[in-house]
Amino acid sequence: MKSITYIGMDVHTTNYTLCCYSVEDDRFFAEIEVKPDYQEVLKYINRVKSQRGKEAEILCGYEAGCLGYSLYHQLMYHGVECVILAPSTMPVTPGKKIKTDRMDARRISKCLAYHTYSAVYVPTAEDDAVKEYIRMRDDGNNTLKRIKQQTIALCTRHGKQYDGKSYWTKRHLYWLEGLDFGNGVLNEVLKEYLVLYYQAQEKVETYDKRIEELSRSETYREPVEKLGCFIGIKNHTALAFCCEVGDFRRFPSAQQFASYLGLVPGENSSGEKQQHTGITKAGNSHLRRLLIEAAQQYGRGAVGKKSAALKARQAGCPTQIVAYADKANERLRRKFYRIALRSKRNIAKTAVARELACFIWGMMTEHYT
């Protein structure tokens, strides 16, 4: 009978801490710290195999973190079975005060042995590359937002208030370019901020064009068009869902998909007392933010009315898909207004985002009823 040795790895950019756990003996052994190199891990595994016997099976694992999927792919390429554990699904010891790399490696090895974790989905190389590109674009957009805030703050600190309705329109930019603070250095600061603004804006526009091209590729064109039938979901958001979720069918139900996005309420119950908390905010925070932004669009426009942009995105899609999306759009818009009238808009956005996630799951798994 083959025995399985579970190797927990607490990995950092500076070092790897490795630990073996045996269920038969209920003991930890071969605890060691090595350089952050997968070849060191392979040497360690070979030593463990020589001690345990050639028939021993090895299962490695580490928590999702800064290394991403690189160590996973390196070990799998060399025939070593490896999983990436989702930290939010691993049990936590109540009242634990001490945390070390050695203790973390032990905890990971024991989670592997008793399967008290959920494995992270590992995307394909193409999905991973597109995901990184989209996140780079979002980083660039955050830089643009920060420059806008800094520019407005500079004007406010020195008594310059714009009297128009909207910022960063052509009229607002013309006003900024014509400002005179009465001080040469301050005028130079404003000009430098505007240079940074134009540079950042141009970069984001370039990224968006590339994302448009990627969304029309053979791999992503069909699912992106399907998701684009929903209000608030354009190519950027649709492509992010396609490459980060991968196979939607790995979620057995819409509820589990919403849970993956952290959009389901938490619970703190004891005995007969039941207490529900806010959304868990666990899982994929990037997709959750995109979905919350998409949900804001349901608070604009009349129920049952389609914008020209939505009609253009739905053109050419199968009738069944458009009908499903229209049913979702009308239901969610009514829900947004109903909740917003009696509560805060943020609550309405979150509720709509959760249900929109369920409709997305239904669309991508062909559960149209």
C-alpha cells in the first residue's frame, strides 16, 4: 500500500520553509528552510523519497500569494503534484498569538492531509497573460485618477474653484490651462500635473484599444459578446471575467459563484440566535469591484429602456441570449430603484451586483430558465 507524504511550503521571495506530515504517524518531520528556488524544492523532495521509499507519493502545497502560479507550474512540469491553497478557506486556530514560517508550513501540510482547504483555480497561460494586462490597465487608470485628484487639490489649496458642472471636460481643461496663480513656481507645478495627466490618459486609451483587440480574438469573442448583453458590462469587464474565472461550470450553482466573488452575506450565529453580517468580501476582489461598478449603471435610465450602446452590443447575438439578458436587466433595474428608495444606494448596488453575478453564471453555463 502506497503512503502519501504531504509537504507544506510557506513561500516568500526571500526563503521557502518546507515541512512534511505523515497521517500514519501523525507527525511532522524534515522541517527545513531553503533558498527561494524550485530546484531546492526538487532536491528536498528527492531526499524525502529516498527516506520514505520509492513507492511513497508526494503532494505539495502552498498558499496563494506573491509567487502567483510560477512555483506551481515549475513543480508540475517536473512531475511533482502541487496545489495552491486559498487562504480564506483554511481553518484558523482561535486565540493563536504566535505565527512563524515553520508553524505556517505545518498548518499547510496538515490542511493537505485532511483536505481542509479549497484549491485555487489555475488559469491557462493565455488567460493569465490577459489577466495581467487588464490589471496593468487598471493600475494605469488608478494613476490617472490620483493625478486628477492631486491637480484639483492644488487648485483648491490656492483658492481656484471651477464653476462648471463637470471636471475634466474640454471646458475644464481649457480653464486649467489658462490658470495663473500669480507665482511662477506654482504655474510650473500646474503645468507638470497637466503633462502627467495627458501622458496617463494616453496610456489608458492605448491599453483600452489593446483590450478591445484581445476581446475580439477567437478565444474570447463569443463569451465577451454574451456578457456584453448585460447593462454595465462592456469589453473590459467581460474579458476580465472570462480570463479570471475560466470555466464557469466549476461552480455547481449561482450561489457558489456569488460566494467566490465575496458578494454573499456572512453569518455569525450561535444556538438559536442567528445574525447575518455584511458581504464576506472573500475571494476575487478585482472581479467584485468590476461587478459593483457595473451595478451602478442599473441606477440610470428607465426600466425596460435600452441605450444605443446596449443595442449595439446585443446586435448579432442569438435571440435566446438577448431575451435572457433583457429579463435580467429589467429585473435588476427594478430591484435597484426599489431598494434605493427605502435604503442607501450602496446597499442597492451591492444587492444588484450579487444578483448580476448569478445571472452571469446562468448565461455562461447556459442555465437560461
